[in-house]
Amino acid sequence: MSQQLFVQSNYSGWNTSSTLTGVGPTTQFFPPALNKSINVQSGAIGYVAVPGSNQANCRQFAVRATGNFEIGSGGPCPSFTLGLYLVTFANAGSVGVIGSSAGMSATSTAQNADNTLYPWALRINFAGTNGTGLIQMLGGWLCVDGVNTAIIPGLVAGAVGINFANPVPVGFAVGVSFNPYESANAATMTQFSLTL
């Protein structure tokens, strides 16, 4: 993707909300929450980074995100899709690239009330090693409006040749889409964190 990426300066993530409006069938990624301590260009994509310098090598880590969404009035009620995307780097200091498809996602079509907030959350556990260069999903879930999608353990697609000694080995971004498009579709992320 050609959009600018912004890495959080710490690994605890956001403490203010980040919002997308007018979302349609093309996946949009949450921007970094703009506040006094974060100065990035409008339109930047926020992501949490796995800490480098081997801090996460052979260790488990978890990504968590929470928020809500609402469907706009008029037209058929859209489906809402939530996904966690891998962000990779060609080498130390390079610009991150968001994977072309979600490593894990959930879609909900049960919402039929316009201009009503519905909750979403995800928590996914990972582990990886320099020896293999791979990252495993150990388990977790994505929950959209009370419907749980369990994560099937396995390898994270696109996570190949990962070097946890790099300053930022990999990162993760949250993307959402609605189908069909309605101008009042909106999604908010109020928590986004990575913990070792």
C-alpha cells in the first residue's frame, strides 16, 4: 500500500480513539490517534510494532484492539468486516508494507439498526523465532457484536524471514470495511496495544 505508515513510539498503543468514516468495501486502516505527543501527516496508517533487539525472539506476545462501529442510514444493512493485517519491512529503517489480505478476520451481517453503535474487539496471541523466521498464531479471537470467531492456530501468512533483532521486526494494523458503502458508515478504535 502506498499510504504512509506510522509506528507507535511505545508498545502500549493508543489511549484515545481513532475513527474512520464513510467506509465502503475497500479496506481502510485506522490512522494513528493524533494527540500532542504524536505528530504525523493526516492519512497515515497506525500500527503497533513488535519490539526489536530480540526482545520478542522466542517469546509470546499479544495484540489487542477494541472499538465500535455503526452503519449509516438508508439502503440495505451492510456487512462489517474487521481484520488484523501484518506489516512487514524489507530491512531496518525501511517503510512498512501492509499485507494484501488480513491474517485473520471476522465478518458480521446481523446489524439492522441504523445509527446504532455495535462493539468489536480482538485479542490474538503470537510467538516467533529468529531461527525459523516465522510467526505462529497461538490462539485468540475476534468478536463482532457478541459473535466470536476463534483463531485457528497456525503460521501467520506473509511472516517469512522475520528477524527479531531488527529495530522493528514486524507490526500489525487493524482494517475495516463495509459492503455496501454508505456515507454514514463509521468505525472507531479506542484501544490498540501489543504486549510481551
